[in-house]
Amino acid sequence: MIGLGTYAFFWQHSDRVPDPLSLTGAFEATRALGVDLFQICDYAPLTAMSDAELRDAAAAARDLGLTIELGTKGVEPAHLARFLDLAGIFDAALVRSMIYSEASRPALQQAERWLRAALPGYRAAGVTLALETYEQLATADLAGLVERIDSPQLGICLDPGNVVARLESPRDCVDQAAPLVRSVHAKDFAFARQPGWVGFTYGGAPMGTGLHDYPHLLAAVRPRERGINEIVEHWLSWQTDAQTTIQAERDWTRTAIDYLRSTT
């Protein structure tokens, strides 16, 4: 299933625009685009919401016919337990996380102990935990960790654009992670020359126009055959002003949805 995530509304949610979009507003915009899935990912206000506010947000999603997934950072058992509780409120069947967070950077052995402690609760609730590929951890190490734990509730959230920052090939990342993938972050990326030809900037591109070999990902991972959701995100840099940035973000989202719907 194709979904949108909060990173598809990054600037619209931000305090750099005059009227920041609420979470419910993002739900409504998602539904207006004919999309039935939304991943609330690294959305800071979520953990500050009261129980009543959380229930209201979950009810708004249900009323719109949206399936919800959640995303956070960190693998401390207490933190993962909190997000398992949130998953229950939102009827979410998947929580995306990362090994490192602002609060902790565990060694792989510690991360493994924490994950083994947290996973029985996820198993009992029928919720999958998907750990994202990113530049702070080699894809081979992440895949090895998931393989050692060998739980049906644990897998990988595949985002091959992230690993370029550690000089990994996105294609290699896809191939290493493919059997373990439980979620896909769908965004494109490209390099652009800096002014004066003094280096490059690595950033986002409208889906289908950059360096991401998405057909290869589809062939290697087979997300549609395996029931793995594809969540649209963007690396859109700030444009000249808020109005231009918001319009570009909306245009990139429509482009990504159209691209994903057109690929097989």
C-alpha cells in the first residue's frame, strides 16, 4: 500500500510557515489525495499529547478511513513499550525506529538485549518493529542484528538514500536488506554541484527524477507481493519563501504518488 508520512509534510508542519499544519490536517490532506495510509514518523508533538488528544487524533484517522503507522528513534525497552501503547491507541500494526536516538547510542550487543526484551510485547500485540537503514550504522550490521534476533515481529525499514552519507551504495543497501524488509521509505535523491564547482550538495529530488533505482528496489524487495507498505517522504530544502516551499512540497507529494502508482 502507498502511504504518506510526516516527512512528506515536513515544512507544512514547521514553525517556518505562517499557519503550521496540524496532524489532523495532514490526515485530511492525505485522504484528499486518495491515500489510505499515514505514518506518523518522528513527529515531536506526538509524545507530548494528552491521552484525550491522542484518542481524538486516532478517532480522526479512523473517521477518514486511514490506516496509521508510527515512527520513532531509539530501542530502549521503556521507550519501545511507550510506542507499543501508542500503537494500540492508533490501531497501528507497525512501529519504525532506529538503533540510535538523541538519548542513547547503544553498542550492537546492548541494542540486541534491549530488542529481545521489548519484542515479546510486540509479538503479543501483533505489532511489527522495523529498524531503519541509515548512515550511522552499516547496513550489514543492521541486517546481522535482525537476523540474529530472528523474530517475525522484527525487520528493516528500507531507506537506501540514507546510507550514501557513509559511502554505501543504495543498490547494495537494497540487496543486503531485501529479505528482511518490513517497510519502505520512498524518496528520491540526487547530487548537485555547489556554486563555483567547489563540491556537491546531496539532497532530495522529485520521485523518479533522481538517482534512486526504484525499479531495482521493487524487483529485489517485492513490497507489493509481500504486503510491505511504501511511505512517501521528501528531502526538500527550503525554497525562497514559505508559499513557494509549501507548493513545492505538495507538488513533490503528488509526483511521488503518481510515480509509485505508475510503477510495477
